[in-house]
Amino acid sequence: MSGSDAVQPQITIDDFLRVDIRVGRIVAAEPFPQARKPAFKLAIDFGPEIGVKRSSAQITVNHQLEDLVGRQVLAVVNFPPRQIGPFVSEVLTLGVPDANGAVMLIGPDREVPIGGRLY
């Protein structure tokens, strides 16, 4: 995960609305041994409008592979695809750092319809 912990400059609501963040359900998760940093390959279902998209997620410290399928997560769905080794990541799965800086997935705290947009 990259980025700065510093507070970023102010943006407009229009800037925020250009980022399309949706809720999806992880439907498949597998190891990604070819990644430079430990990661899992995820398939996330965002519903009929967007479909199933793939994501590489550096979540191996706080998340077990066998616990991921069925979990709802938030992801940015309108970034261009990104080549990560032999894998194309189509969405950016979102998380926040724990006390040690390792990624914790974020998602709704109870079941919601997949495909819903963050606002």
C-alpha cells in the first residue's frame, strides 16, 4: 500500500464523486506467489452492472485466505487496470493500516446489496 499519512490538500465534492467506490463480495481468493510483496488474488462480484472483477490485495498479514470468500469489501472500480506481474488487477480493494501498518480490509459492518456506491 502506498500513500502518505499526511493530510492531503482539500478537494471539491466533484473530485470525490469522480472516484467510484462500490461494495462487492469476494467470490474467490487464492495465493499470489509471483507478487513482489505478499498478496492474494481476489475475484470480487459487484453485481450485474459491473460484474466480477479481479484485484491483487496485500492483505496477507491480517486476513486468512480461507476467511475471505463471502466477505463484503469496498473497492475503487473506475481506475484503469494495473499489471502486477502476470496478473491484471482491475479494481483497487480498499483497506486501512493497523497499528503496525499492515492492511485491514474495509467494508460494511452488516450485509448490504452488492454494487452499492459509497457516498
